[in-house]
Amino acid sequence: MVTPYIVALAWIVCGGIAWRVATNRGGNGQLWVVLGQVFGPLSIPFAFLVRRQSA
């Protein structure tokens, strides 16, 4: 019965990865944490589509 815990942990990690990728590219980190936790692994490729902000 460990599997649900592993899946939940993986979903939380996906939120963190989406947050890191999006904030490095200039996106809203809080939004991407939520999207990462709702959509899981599907959010990571979309976080790479966030436009970089010109400095």
C-alpha cells in the first residue's frame, strides 16, 4: 500500500520542478506550483514554453 504515497510524492515533486523551470524562465512561480500539482508530469513540458523575460 505504499504506491499512493509514491504517486503523491511524485506529484509534489512535479510541482517543484515546474516551479523551478518557470521561475528561471521568468514565469509566475506560484501559478506553476499549483499547475504542477494539479497536472503532474504534464506540466513540466509546458513550463518550458514560458517565455523568457528580456533583461
